[in-house]
Amino acid sequence: MSDYAVLTAIGADRPGLVDEVSQFVFQNGGNIEGSRMANLHGQFAMMLLVHVPHDSSRKMQAALPALIRHSGLHIEIRPADQPQASARPAVPYRLTASSLDQAGLVHRVAHLLRSCDVNIESMQTSLAAAPYTGAPIFEIEMAISVPSDVPLSRLRQKLTELCDQLNIDWQLASM
């Protein structure tokens, strides 16, 4: 295991899961440096970036089966290599979008971004009720990296075409 690992855990939500997993990391010599956690329809999902000194990695791996049995979570620990400097410099942007819910929205937007060599760094989606009508409104918020050699006007044009076609309100702003 490298100096960093990504710990993922998922299982039925209940009070104490974050306490149990964070205690495991701490007691086994690790330090949580970043995390994302969410209750997704009764399933609690965690992603943790953990700094694990070399001398603690074996201890953590050896203790993992006990945590899995005790917590009832499906847990995996993977080494995380140091981030590589991109061969292509990129500029960070925030893309937000909302529309009436329809199947395939995430795929269609992600596919368009991929076709422009844009990397999705993070994404959060949610479903909310529209004011007055209560119709389901799908919302997306993304942090993206646009390579410096990709014309922003081309990306905006493609986003406009797709979003007009799907009736999506969107905004692209520098971060």
C-alpha cells in the first residue's frame, strides 16, 4: 500500500457508521484527509482519502475483516497513487444544470464532456420538487477540468445544443 489509500464503504444506514470507520482508520495509524459521504435511499456510502504511513498499511489491511464483520459494511481499501501532473494543462470550471427529470441526463452530459476531452473532477446530483407543481427537477453540479487547448467557445456551443435539445438550464463558470 502506498502512503495514500482510498477506503470505500457502503451498507445499510444506521447511527454510528462514520464513528466506527473513522475509529478504525485512527486506531490503525491512518489519517482521513478527504471524504465524501451520503445516504442514498437508505444505503450509506463513504469514500475516504486516507494517509497511511508505510508501517501502518499492513496493520490496517489485517484489521479490515474485523471491521467488515462488526459494521456490516462492504469495505474496500485501494492504494492511491500520487496524482500525476497532467500532460495537458487544464482550467477548472463549475457546471450546473437543472431540468425536468428524464432518464439519461447524466450520461448525455458526461458523454458530451468526454467528447470534448473534459474531465469530471466531482459531481453531485439530486432530485427536488419544483415549486407550485411538485414536478421532479433533476439538478447536477460538477467540477470539471477543461484542457487549455480546448476552445471554450466550442464547449459552450456543444453544451448549448445538447441542453436546448433536452430543455436543460445550465451555467458554466470559472472557479
